[in-house]
Amino acid sequence: AVLPIALGIGALLLVFLHPALHRRLLAVSAGSPLVALTAWLPTLTWSVGQSLLALAVMALLGVAAAAWLPLLGVLLLTAACAVTITQVLRAAFGGAGLYAAGVLLVVQVAGSGALFPSQTLGTMFGWLHPVLPMSYSADAIRRTIAGGPLTPYLWADVAVLVVVSAAGVGMLIAAVHWRRHVRTSEFEPIVAG
């Protein structure tokens, strides 16, 4: 299940190459949701392309997935979740946010069970495993490729990815609002007492 790792690395690169927030939109009176979505949607679009490319490469290599359509949905949700988390960190903290996103990606790779079974992880990663979105993504991808019972497990994995992505969009809007407030407060004149 290296697909969630690849999509996470792709999200980090996409957010690195694409501006987290458009400075001109921050400066004008556009609403925070508009500013957030204007920066998030192009990156999300590229990550959708990345997901489709991963699916095409799998098909060309002859990988036989048990459920192709659910696999596509999980890949798209994984990409959206990874892009949203990375975008929030960069929008809120700038370059330090990209560094934090890289560290979070490494923690997710180690603790999600994407490379090693979660039972073999140490105590710290065993504790982190259930709170990492990549854990649910790796589980959902394994189930859609290997087959077996999809419900209720796949629905639980999808629900976690949807909730994390939706919460991330909300945090992105809050980060835009916060950045706008910080920027405008920098320009207020200081009144001497």
C-alpha cells in the first residue's frame, strides 16, 4: 500500500510548487472561504490527476484490483486529505508549515501501517496509528485491491478521510482569516499614549 505514501509526497510537492494563499486576494475584501478555495482547488485538481495517473499505471502494470471504482474513490479521498492537511499547514505557518507537513508525512509513513503491519510498530507509533489519516487510507486501499468484505470497514475508512478533509477545509478558511487579521494588524498605526 505505497499509494497513500505516493499521494502524500505528491501533495507535499504540489503545495510546495503552488502558493498556499494568493497575496492579492488576501489584500482585497474577498471573503476568507473564497480566498481559501481559490488556493486549494487548483492544488486539489492536480492531485486528482495524480490519483488518476496512479490508477492508470496500476492498470498498465496488470495490477488486478477487486473493486476498481471504490479504489478510485479512495485514491481521490486520500489525495484530497493529503493536499488539505499540507495546504492548511503551509497557509497557517508558511515555510515552517511545509517543514511540519514533511515531518507529519514521515510520521504517517512510519505509523500508518502502510509499509509495515501496525502490530509490528513500536509503542509510540502503535498509539499514533489510529489517529493518522494515512492508516485509514492504507486500509481502504488494501481492501479495494485485495478483495474481501468491504462493508462496514471501507465505509469507516472513507468516513474518517471525509471528516479529516472537511475539517481541513474549515481550518484552511480559519487560517486565511487569521493570516488576513495578522497582515492588517501589522499596518495599523501605533498611537502614542
